[in-house]
Amino acid sequence: MPKVIYLGHHLMLRSKYLKKLLECGVGGITRTIRIGIVKPKFREVYVHSAGKVVAKVEIVRTIYKRVRDLTDEDAKLDGFSSREELIRELKKLYGDVRPDTYVTILELKVLEYLNMTDDAVNASLSPVEIARLALYYNVPLSEEEKKILKMLLDVGSLRKLAIKLFGTIEKRWIIRKVVRKALRLLQERGIIKTGQTEEKTVTEQ
């Protein structure tokens, strides 16, 4: 089964690809290709790059393909000169990329450009989104804590991870403790601004 990744309010974009997004223009369409089956939970998301929220975009289309089915046109629309260059970059970023590996092509419509520090975005964050942000910004967690957050991204929920790690949901408090620490570190560094809604989210899932 291909890996499924649930995308929340926040989409991470490496700074080397930021120029293409900025050149697109408000109302313009751009693309980003991700390994795995990405399932967006929301149509509108914030794009993070270079330590800032740089744009608000609408996901207008989601396309699933295997690597072997990618074309030169796919590559050029994503800013690469050829299919081969695109695949080389995917291997550089993700490591083990095979012909039967699934990828997701997200077509994005730029709604507005932003120049906001990340703490200016006040959106309800799930534990999975907190884990994704904490790993992306490399907040100071132990290797074991980072491992737990990476596993949380893979399985998608506290309950599922608790069962996988401990065989029971009763010990999900251990995972929740790590998520709370990650949230606190994100807050302390001004990366996100959260309130009671986010605290409730961490508590109840």
C-alpha cells in the first residue's frame, strides 16, 4: 500500500523552489510534486518557506501518478527541464524512489502573497500538523521524541500510534506529552501562535 500523508493548513516549500511560486502571480497556477499519496484536508492552505508564511493558496487539483508515469510536461510545469531531472531531484530529496512509487501533484492557485512571520498565522493545529512543523523547523527535541513525531506523521493519529507502539490507546498520553512539548517549543520560538483551540486539539485526539 502506498504511504498516505494528510495535509492540513500548512504546506512546506523548500526555499530553492520559492522563486517559481513568487513569479506565478496572484491568480496564477503553479505545481508541487510530493512523494506518496497526499490527501489535503482543506482547499486553502498557507505556504511556509524560508522561515515565513509566503502565500495563501488554493489547492485546485490533486493528481496521483507513479514515478514511471511522470512526463516531461509534468517536469516542466514543476520547474524542471526534463523528466530525468525531476526524478533525480526526487531521489535527492526522498532517497529511495522507485518506478512504482506513488507521487502526488498538487496544483496551486495563488490567492495572495504574504510576508508574515509564522507566529502571525493563528490556525487550529492537529497533533499531526504540530509534528510536521516541529520536524520542519527542527525544534530541540531528543532523537527519541523526533522518532515518535515521525511515526505520528506516518500513522496519522495519536490513537493509531499508541496501539502500534504500546498495544493500547491508554498510553497515548506518552505521545501526547511529546506533542505538547513540540507545541510549546514552536510557541517559544515564535513559529506559531496558538490558543485554547489548539490545546484542546492536542488533548482530545
